[in-house]
Amino acid sequence: MTLKFRKVQRKVLSGDDKDKVKTYAMARSSSYCDMAKLCELISSRSAMSSADVKAILDSLNWAMSLELRSGSIVQVGEFGNFRLSIRSGGAETKEAFNASMIKKARVIFSPGTSLRWMSEIVKFEEDEATKPKKKEEGSGSGDRPEIE
């Protein structure tokens, strides 16, 4: 399987090339895998039904939320680790900072060995839909129909 990408141009925001426009690759998702499909895929490799898998994943979500809110890093075997990170405004001194300056918390995922290994073997291919179309010889001057 290959991961499709498209080319995008972005302005460089820092470094020696600041304010130059460069071309970068951006991954293209080919589809969406919802919880029902994920449960079906997992159940096809085990003795559990998809309902059993969903119940386990729901319980995992509940337990992870509980542990993350208590400040723990949640390690899910070779899958990876989850931890909370917070974003806050700044204060001039340590004494001037208080908890009300914290804007939000977010979950950070760090992939484990099996997912990191997968990312090293993925192949890349430019998405055909984003490649410029070549003009055919003698095909007229544009996308409008020609009147004869």
C-alpha cells in the first residue's frame, strides 16, 4: 500500500529561508475508518465479536480519561503512550502566575515501536488528482466547447 500525497506551497516562517515560499508534501487521506469498521477489523482477527471489541475500546477510553486527568502517562503496550499537555499564557514572575492562566489541555500520543516501524516502511505516491493535467495537442484553447 502507498500513502498518497499532494504538493502544497507554504511560506517559511523562521530560519534562513524566512518569508520564502517552498513546496512541501501533504498526506492525502483516502478514506475514513469509523469505530464500527475498526471493531469489525479487530474482531475478524480474534474470537471476540465486534460488540465485545467496542465494549473493550469504550472501557479503554474511560480508563485512559480517568488516568490522564489524574496526571498519569498511559502506556498501551506496543501501541504507544498518551499524556496530557497544557497551554497557558505567560506571567512576568512565578508569583504572578496562577491556574486561571492555563488555557487548555490536550492529549499527546507518542507511537510505540510497532507503529514507528510501520511509518518507516510506508511508500509514497503523488495523488493523481493533484497532478497538473497535460494539454492534448490540437485540443482547442481551453475548457469551453468550441463552436464549429
